[in-house]
Amino acid sequence: MRAPTDRQSAPETRDRILDAAEALFVEHGFEATTMRMITSRAEANIAAVNYHFGSKDALIQEVFKRRLTELNRRRLAALDRLEAEAGGTPLKPSRIVEAFFGTALEMAADTEHGGHTFMRLLGRTYTEPNGFVRQFLAEEYAGVVERFTVALFRALPDVPREEILWRFHFMMGAMSYAIAGTDALQLFAGTFDDADPERLLSRLMSFLLGGLRAPLPGQGVPGENGRGASKRQ
Amino acid sequence: MRAPTDRQSAPETRDRILDAAEALFVEHGFEATTMRMITSRAEANIAAVNYHFGSKDALIQEVFKRRLTELNRRRLAALDRLEAEAGGTPLKPSRIVEAFFGTALEMAADTEHGGHTFMRLLGRTYTEPNGFVRQFLAEEYAGVVERFTVALFRALPDVPREEILWRFHFMMGAMSYAIAGTDALQLFAGTFDDADPERLLSRLMSFLLGGLRAPLPGQGVPGENGRGASKRQ
DNA sequence: TCATCAATCAAACGATTGTTTTAATCATAC
DNA sequence: GTATGATTAAAACAATCGTTTGATTGATGA
């Protein structure tokens, strides 16, 4: 009777369901994706989801865990490598940013094994209203974000920590939209050639680093004064 | 029998429904928000939504139209003002960015009349999977984005247009997360004090302008090279 | 006073949701 | 061959979804 969730037996159906669910979640969102859509696409029986995962919510969690654990492992590995190379000296902010966001875009560039699909999903889910999804994601992210923000604090000792946190937050937004790419409203006439992930990486990285290293607000830099009263120009 | 949608009669119930729907959409998303939740919160009868709006989809559209039309009107007005002041000379990129994103944050700062609630909703909806919502938003945005990108093309004649479009896209992502603020996963230890919209504006503006003016990719600038092969340090 | 019509109400509609049940199937080990 | 246990299958479950119906209210103008 108990669900043999952790068994390695019959990976066929289980994985087909995960793949189908992942793709459908991107297309329609969590709520709008029904069990029947999933099992139909996976060529499985309706009951298969509850048999293998227990519930729809548990399936959602498993879709994320499968990829996110691996992504964050790579991120931490990249940061470990940087710190090992530096040997105690402070890291360059650009390398830290690259370790975090570059790794993500690397996974997003993998269109063959579903990495691209998943990253599109992940970017959107960051602001997902669904309560339990948020909590799960937050837990999964906590350790990684902690380590990277600490690394940035060390790399940028003169920048207020609060400012760094905000800019990290902004960077996640930019990355999210970068991966969403053509998925997002096709507001821009020529649309995007997000077919080239290599150029996307360098594009995004320039933008992120420009933002991260921008002059701090409230220091009389042109262009960042309030709307109404322009004290200069 | 016909729904008197455009009538000004009895604004009471109609507006209560719009307000309730707006708040609930932010909290739970479109699909997870039921008609009964909306009418219950608005203290109206179930049938009221279909009577006043025709359908749930039409209600969603009306929730957006009510605010988005005004927001984009203000954006265009701000751009008009800039161009009038400049009198033919090219605009400063910072002012253009300010006219677009500053206006949005201005609306997001208005917590009393629901502007804040709506902007949280809007930021998330930009990557909304729901088909008809996306099409509606795209139509509503088309003209505004067109004018602002053209203005940026003029202001930055040396930057490839494709690059400008991408950076505009990135900027929208950063703004979206900026407004989402504490709503987003509370990944960051100290959490945010997004209670102060004035500081948020200057924070975001510094970041956006830093990103917009960043050196173009592929020009040997440190930190934007590929992961594996670092041709310079 | 009565007719009119927008607005509200309780109640029900058929369709679809996630989940469960019960039986059939399959491979493997004895 | 037969028992075992995991997997699949068809069918049904109660609950909830968006929507509609038909009656009732209440204000307005003739």
C-alpha cells in the first residue's frame, strides 16, 4: 500500500511523468496543469502519479528537487573552486557572479536533457504565489544564497551589505527574464534569438556586472536622482 | 440579459469585485483564485461577477485594464515631457529609463489606492503562462515599449539595437523582482525593508543604469568572458 | 399606482478536479 | 507451476469549479 517512492524500480514511468509534468508546468503553470494532462502526455494511467509520488503537490516538489539539487551542487562546486584558487585572497565579484548565474545559464543552455525547460520554470517560480512551493524553494536555496552573499560581502567590503542583497535580488530578476527570453511577452519587435545561449551568457553577464558595480545611490551620480527635483542639470 | 459592462451605474459592487480580485490574484494567482473567494471577499453574490463582467477571464482583463492604461499613459506623458524639454537634442538614457521604470515604481509606491498590489501582480504576469492574459498584456504594452525603445535607440546610437532590446528586457526583470520585493522567496537573511519606496527607487535606478551603460560583451572587459577559457586573468 | 429595468439573491447546472478503489497484469524467485 | 510483490488498468469517488437560471428586490419616471 505504501508508495515505494525511493525505489529504483521501474524508472520508466516515473521519469516519463516527471518530464511531462515539467514541460506542462512551464506551458500552463501548476494549477492549470491537470493530472490527466500529465499522465496523458507521459502515456501513463491516471493513477500512476498518486502511486509513484503520492499527490500532485509531491510531484511538483519532485520536479524541482530533481534538477535544483544538481544546479545548486554545481554552483557550490564552482564557488569552492574559485576560493581554492584564490587561496585566501578576496575573490573578484565578477567571478562570484559568474559562478552563480553562469552555472544557471549553463543549465538553461542544455536543451537536450530538459535543463532549458526547467530553468524557464524555475525563473517563474521564484515569485510563485503557491505557498508550499515557495517554502520548498526557499529551503532548497537557503544554503547556496548564504554562501554566495557572504562571498560578495568579502569581495565588496566597501559596499553596504543591504545594498549587495538588493543587487543580488535584482540580478536574479534579470536572469529570470533572460531565461524566460522569448517566453515572456514578445514585446520587442524583432523578437530575440535566444537560440544562441553563448551570446546570451555574455550579454547577461555584462549587464549584471554593470549593475553590481554601479555607483551607489545617493551620491550625486547623474541619472539616479528623484523624478521631480533634479538637483543637477 | 446583456451585460451592462460599460455602464457607469452601481459602481459600488463592480469596484469591490475588482479590488477583491486584484488582491486575491496577487495572493494566489489567477487559477487558484475562485469566483467564490472573490465574491466572498467583495461581499457580493456569486452571480455578480458574471453579471458585471461576463466571465472570469473578462474580469481578469478588466483588473489589468483599469490600472495598466493609466500607468502607460503616465509613462508616455513623462516621455513626451522629456522630448519637449530636449527640443530635438538626443535624450539622456538615464532620463528615459527613469520615465519608464520610475513611473512604475511610483505607482508601486502607492499603497493606499491599490497601486502597490497591482504592480506586484503585473510584475509576475509578465511571464504568465496563461495564453489570453499574455496576448492582452502584449497588446496593451506594444505602443509604449515601441516608443521607449526608439527613444533609447536615438539616445545610444553606438549600441547595437539588439543589445538595447535585451538590456531593456533585463531591466524589466530587475524591476519586476524589485517590486516583488519581500514577496519573492525570502532568500536573504535580513529580509528587505521595501517599506521605503523612495530608497528602492534610487537603488533600482542605480542598478538599471549601471547595467544599461555596461561595456558591451565581447570586448575583452574583465569578468564577462566564458566560464572555461579565460583569455585575460 | 403601476410599469420598467438594473441589480441582487439562492439554488442549481454540467463539467472537471485530485484522489481512491479494486482488479488485472507482469516479472521474478522458489 | 506457483506464490510474491511491484506496477498498471478501468472505473468511480466526493468535492469544487465557472456559469446559468429564475425569482425577487428596490429605485425611478410616467
